[in-house]
Amino acid sequence: MKVAIVHDWLVAPGGAEKVLEQIIECFPDADIFSLVDFLEDRRPLGGKPVTTSFIQRLPLARKRYRAYLPLMPLAVEQFDLSSYDLIITSSYAVAKGVLVGPDQTHVSYVHSPMRYAWDLQHQYLREANLLSGPKSWAARVMLHYLRSWDAHSANGVDRLIANSQFVARRVMKTYRRDAVVIPPPVDVTEFELRTDKEDFYLTASRMVPYKRIDLIVEAFNATPHRKLVVIGDGPQMASIRAKAGPNVSILGYQPFDVLKDYLQRARAFVFAAEEDFGIVPLEAQACGTPVIAFGKGGALETVVPVGEAHPTGVFFAQQTVVSMLDAIDRFERLGVYITPTACRANAERFSAAVFRRAFMAEVTRTISAEGLRERTETVARGEHDLATLATQELGWSGDATPNGGWGH
């Protein structure tokens, strides 16, 4: 079987690239395709070469590749995959829109439908300051086009896989299709359990608006007796650093070993985003560290709240300072019921080995189902041809009675 794996873009390592890495582990002989490839760390690709689109050669593509979003549907359709038996797409933008034929099997792992084109369009327009004017209407027209193309492109997928129940519901709203849920892999082997914790809280994320790092900093500013460490960088770095009080340490970007050290030592990990899944809270739990999370989105599937068996954290109901502080207070009262071993055991449910087994099983089921469908259609065609031959050669009528009746 000849296999192609298509990923949206390869620019920086992240959660989607961790999924891609494990898919390549499942199919080490597959060929890799991506709209652009500027990835410096080649480990997720296993050293394999990547076939890129024409966007790779456009001006400023390395830094401004997102500006070519209107061209991406066209670009992904130019990949010639006609010689492949199995196509696997790792899609959070346009990868699932590759062109496939009736004899090919297409499995798409959907990290999320294009959020900025669907349910989060108005939020993205606000954050980009595109609420009015000619640029706003140009963006709205482009997003309308992308929605139409995105919905239509789902018709070429034989099996949709979502990374969480939350995304599966979004897939149903967007494409009117059921999706099998396979959570993304967490490499728990990279994180060691540590049972002795220190007296500080931790958050780690790219500093973009929806991550709500500003909210976390505001909450700890309001309680100066609590210490907060913030790891990460991004467009909001300057404003968050300016907002931070003396009890908040902004460390910026840190290498993996430093991040892991803080994850292991933190009293709890604070997570304020509404994520499709969210891998870092599980990495914290792999270190035996509880999580205080916004109770919406993927966190509901990865954190076990106090009150249930083997809890690993607490939730806050609203993205407000008051709601978050209430959750921190509850954690400090009830955290004795959360054990590092329970956190670690919960994280192990999402290990890379578990992901690979589930993913391979689903691909195998899809190929088998497609094969059965093709065999059924072949038999049906054969029966139709036989009936046609009988009509022509024996003079059978439409009611299967030759020459007007069996008695003649």
C-alpha cells in the first residue's frame, strides 16, 4: 500500500506536529506533503523530505505564510496524489481538501475545523481590529468563501477523526458528519513524576489573546501572597509583562528542560483558555501536578475534577478574575484529595502508544469498510449485468417470468 500524509504547514513545532510525528511512526514509508516547510527541528518528520506547494516560493512566505490563506485551498488541490492508495491528512486549515479518487481511501485527523472561518469568526475579526471598513468586508468575503470551500471539501473524506468530543461536536455543526474521537498523543515518557511540590503556581503558553494569560496575571495580582510563574512568548508579551505584579515572574520562552522542571515543581498548573484539546495540562499531570482550568472545551475531557474518583484538578466556570480566584481557593481547601499518582495515571491514558494503537485500528477499519463497500458494489454490478443478459438472451420480462410464464 502506497501512503501519503498531508499536513497544513510546517513552521514551528506544536501539538499538531506531535500528532503528525506519531502518524509518521505508524506509516514510516509514507510520503509527506505540506503547503510550506520551514521547520528547523526535523525530529517530528523522522528526517523525511517534504513536498511543498507553490506558496513555499512566494515572497515572504517564511514569515507571512498566513497572509496567503486565500490561496491555500487552490494550493492544496495541486498536490497530485493519484498514485496513492491511502491518504492521511492532518488538518486544522485546508489539508483535508486534497483531491482524491473513488478508489483511494482518505482518513482525516481534524485538529479543528477552521475556527476563524466558522464559530469564532467574530472573535478573530475583533482581535484583528477588522470590525468595520473596506478591509473588514474584504476579510468577511474571504471567510465566507473559505466556509463554502471547507464544507464542500469534507465530502472527499472517508473517515473523519476528531481530537476531542468538543471538536467532534464542532465537526458535526460544520460538516454534518460524525467523527471518531482519538485524543492526541502526550509523550508521558518525557515527563517524570515528582511528588514534592513547591509553593508557586505555573502557566505556560503562547501569549495570544484567546489563551487568556492576561486574566491569570490579573487574578494573581489581586492575591499578592500567591506566586505565579509565566513561561511563553508571543504578541501580548509586552502588555502582560507591564501588567505583572511583583509576585508574578515572566520568564518568556524557555527550552523544554526548563519547562519540564517548572511543571514538576509547581503546586498547580493554571489554564484559562477554551482549547480544542490542550496538551500542556496533560504534560503537567504527567509530572504529578494538578490543574486549575477553565471548565469548557477540551479541558473537560483531560482533567478529572474534585468530587469524582481519582481527581486531578478543579474547574472555574467563567473567564473572570472572581471565578478563577474561587477555583484557586477551592483547590487550596480540597487539593489534599488530589494525588500526584492520580495525575500521572490520568495522563498515561493519553500516551503516544495509546494514540498509535487507536489510530492504526481506525485506519484499518476504514480500509476494511471501503473494501467491503467496493466488493458489494462489484457484486451488485455483476447481478445487474446478469439480469440484463438474461433479459436480452432469454426474453425475460420485468417480473422475472420468461416468455410470459414458467408453464410455457
